[in-house]
Amino acid sequence: MNIQQLIDDIARDVRPYLGQAAPAAYIPALAGEDPQQFAIAVATLDGHCHASGDSDTRFSIQSISKAFMLARVLEVYGDSLWSRVNKEPSGNPFNSLVQLEYEQGIPRNPFINAGALVVSDIALSQLGDCSTALREFLREESGAADIDFDQHIADSEAEHGHRNAALAHFMKSCGNLHNPVDSVLSHYFRACSLRMNVMELARAGLFLANHGRSPVSGEQRLTRSQAKQINAIMLTCGTYDAAGEFAYRVGLPCKSGVGGGILAILPGRMSIAVWSPGLDARGNSLAGLEALDRFTTRSGQSVF
Ligand code: DON
């Protein structure tokens, strides 16, 4: 397979979708992103990285950070995590409040916002300054030592983050957050604000394609079984109430973010990162989904 040719073709073919959808508006600092931007990168386990489009441009990874934070927490806290968050698809939007009260403050899965707040709370207890720990992890795995937070985006989200604050306070009242709500929110917003480009993101995700072993350091970050578990949760919950559509069209574990990025994993082979800021109605990158659909359809590569 000629990966470079394939992704160049995809970058050309998704152009009609650019500008058809708007960037996230509920975080004002994201609303001004140019929706014409698009990038795709593929990092393979044999050490190559191919890219096309605006692949040098960094963007806010937002919820993609949840997959990496989950990996860190599974590494240091293990299966105890699953007494505080479930692993079932929610079928609801990522910021939904309704299910949480019915289910006594135990979030459906670690990728909806409520679940990611619980994961951040555990990370805070286990790692201390967990957003900085996550930044260091991403610097190491991507090889880019200057990856950093975007404090303007974190502050913008904090100022308008009433839904996340509501979720966090409700879970605190149920005893499912152990640290002060403000600390959990602030580390969560900082982690979401990290800026990376598609090549850095694809490289950072490679340990999930490599059965838990970092291709950079050779260190076994997660057990083979834990890497399988994260990929499984990405497939079933990583794109929220569109997880069925993504499984059907893309056929890979994916984690999306409202910055317009999506990370996809082909276990044993490669990781793929796409980015375009325009979002569909369920908060996933419109052109990103189109690109991933074309990648797996044309290459014949997926987990199925
Ligand atoms: O908490 C939020 O709403 C954002 N920081 C992250 C949401 C997100 O990226 C959902 N993904 N598609």
C-alpha cells in the first residue's frame, strides 16, 4: 500500500466537506478556528510517519486527551478504576447530565465528560499534577519536547464550563470525586487544552497500536491486555453517540475531540490522526470522519 499517495488523495477528496460545518462554539476560544483546515498523518510501527495537508499546524486535542489520561490511570491504578466508572456506551451526547443521576453518579464510560472527570480525579490522587504528567507523557511519546497547554483555551473553557462544573459537583455529592471540584476541573481543562499536530498525535498514539509498548522507549506502558481494553473502549465509546456510525464506517478504535481532531488505532500496524475544525451535530470532525472512512475503505485495513 502506498500510504503517502492514499492520504494525498484523501486530502484532495475531502475538500468539498471543508467549511460545511462550524468549529465548536461553546468554548469561545475554539470558535474562531478556520474550518478550511485539514490534516492527516499515519504513523506506522515500522517507524515511518506520512502526512498530508496542514500537518504542521497544532490544534487543541480536547477529548483525545481522555484516551491518554485513561492509559496513565490504568497503568498506575489498574482495574480499581472500574468501581468508579463503567465501560458501556452511553448513547448520549458527551456532556449529557441526565444519565448520571439515574446511575447514582457512576458515569457510563471514561470518555463522556463525567467519566473523564472521574479519571482526572483518580489521576490527581495517584500522580499529583496530572495534567503536567500527561504533557510529559505526550512529549516523550511524540518526540516533541515543546508540546504545551494553551492557557487561553483552558481559561475560556473554565469560564464557560458550567456543564462540566454541574457534572463534577453532582458526582462530588455522590462521593465519586475525592479531590476538590475546582482542582479536578482545572486539570481536566488543562489536559484538554494541549496543542499537538497530527504527526505528533499519531506518534503519541502508537503505543496503543503496539500492544502497550512505547515504540520510542521500548517501555511496556500498558499490559497487552490493558491496551486491548483501551482500544475496545475507544471503539465502543470514543466518539460518543456516533460510536456505531464510526464502527460501521471506519471500523477502528477512535477518539475524537471538539478541537476537530480524531485519533484512530489499527492494532499491530499503525495509528492515524486527522484534523479539521468543523464539527458535525455530535461533536466529531465532519471531514475527519470522511477521511477515516476513505482511509479504511480504500486500504482495506480495519479491525474487522
Ligand atoms: O469538556 C469539554 O466539553 C471539552 N473540553 C472536551 C469535549 C470533547 O472534546 C468532546 N469530543 N468530541
